Amino acid sequence: MAIKKLGVLGAGTMGAGIAQIGAEAGLQVVLVDIEQKFVDRGLKVITTNWDKAVAKGKITDKDVADYLGRLKTSTNNRDLQDCDLIIEAIIENIEIKKKVFKELGEMCSPATVLASNTSGFSITEIAVASGRPDKVVGMHFFNPVPVMKLVEVIPGAETTEETVAVAMETCRVIGKTAIRAKEAPGFIVNRLLVPYLNDAAHAYQEGVASVEDIDQAMKLGANMPIGPLALCDLVGIDVLLMVAEYFYQEFGDPKFRPALALKQKVRAGHLGIKTGKGFYDYTKK
Ligand code: 3HC
């Protein structure tokens, strides 16, 4: 099935990025969030990216007008009901995701494929909640979505090959490389990346080196494009902590124990770039 209309639920960092590349790829996009202020914030991120691309001469004002013509926003989930594919990118909380998938399953056309951008929760568990588990698949994007080329595609226990094919084809249309992963906590990338980021937070906590030196060490010593603590700030420390806690609980292995430094940042409301402070202070830049 060729996707024409893409629904994106959640206008945060990931949802806005997905909506942006969908509109750029020629899809009709409906971006929905629970409050207008969240929709407005997501739209602002998207239009700022387009303004920068115009300034760099990569796209024209006419392109932006075309993209905007294809991008609708709403605060009502009902505006998603006739989409061919809906990608959920809401808060990383399994109970809230299940509630939302139940609602989408009841409300949407039977043909609609429902995808979750979960960072690592069980697709099967989310799919069962929808009442149409054959039509649910994981589509895991990476931050910043417009730049990162990968999407992990994860079938749940009852996902059909037809549903997987819709996810794979959509990745092709929006210019991403899809890799199929089995359902397991964190899939491929986060299974490897989150323990690394968590370990960097442990190292900082133990006083091994400063935030700056830990990051510099991994950039210069391991050729990482960005240091691990700066990456925590980019991903969102709250997201990272939720994933780390989920791994700890699912694997039951002490190596996944979330670093206190992550917990303290979250308790302080210092979630990274999105709140202006994390391991670094972005309010001073
Ligand atoms: N949105 C859109 N475009 C962005 C962007 C953003 N937030 N940040 C950077 N870009 C674009 C820039 O506009 C620039 O585009 P251009 O080449 O067309 O001019 C290009 O990316 C390079 O940007 P910069 O020169 O400003 O900076 P860098 O060279 O440092 O690159 C980076 C920025 C691509 C973010 C790089 O630092 C990087 O690769 N970081 C690692 C990112 C990463 O690992 N992401 C995965 C996180 S894990 C995840 O998301 C999963 C989740 O479940 C937790």
C-alpha cells in the first residue's frame, strides 16, 4: 500500500522531525498534539529548520510554501482517522502509549497502519492494546530526525508482513534507511547506545573527569561526532532515564542500573537542550 496521508501523534522533538520530513517527501501530513502550545512549538521547530535551509540556498521559498500546504496541525486525534499510517511519537510511557493505541484502534479506518516511535518498549504490548495487533509496527527514528538516516522497523508478535512492508516503503519514500529488528528492549541502537550514555553519566558521577573532558575524550579518542553527555542533552535526559530504567527492569542486569546523575538532572527539571539545561547550560549560549 502506498502511503499518501501520514499522521504524526506528538509534536515534540521526534514528532516534529517526522512531520517535517514527511511533508518534504510529498506526503499529506497531519501533526497532532494534546495542546495548541505543543503544536505551535513543533511547528516552530519545523519552520525554523526550513528557514535555515532557505538561507543556505538548499530549498526555495516556493518549496516551503508547498511543504506548508501539505502540513496540517490539530489538537484533535479524530483528525488522524483517515490517515494511511499514523506514527506515534508521544511521551515514553508505556501505559499512556497503550491508552493512545486503544483510542487509535477504535477510531481509525481498519486499513490504517499504526506505528510507534518508542525508544524500546514492547511493540507487542502496545499492539495488543490497539485491538488490531496485525496492523501495528515499531518505527524508531533518531534525533535529529531530519539528519539521522536510520529507522529501525520492529514487528510485534502479530504484525503481518504487509504491515512491515508499509513501514519499509514509507522509510524509502521519506529518504531513510530501514533496518528490521526483532522485538527486544531497545532494539539495536538503544540496546548499545543507552548503556554507553548511562556509563558516561556514571563516570561523571564518580568524578572520573569533568563533563567537558568526558565528551572531549570520546570525540578525540573514539571519533564520536558528539560527546556522550552532550548526546544525553540532545536525546533528553528524561527519555534516557526512562529507557535505562526499562532496561534495568526488563533485563534484570545491574549493568543497566541508571546513573544517579541522570536521576538528579531529571528531578531538577534539567532535561537537556529542550529545557535549556542538562549536563551543559544552553541558556548562556
Ligand atoms: N534539526 C535539523 N537539522 C539539524 C539539527 C536539528 N536538530 N542539528 C543539526 N542539523 C543539521 C544542520 O543544519 C547541518 O545541516 P547542513 O549540513 O545541511 O548544513 C547538519 O545537521 C550538521 O549540523 P552542524 O554542522 O550544526 O553540527 P554537527 O556537524 O555537530 O552535526 C549532529 C550535528 C548531526 C547532531 C551531530 O552532532 C551528530 O551526529 N550527533 C549524534 C546524534 C545521534 O547520535 N543521534 C542519535 C541519538 S539516539 C536517539 O535519537 C534514539 C532515541 O530513542 C533515544
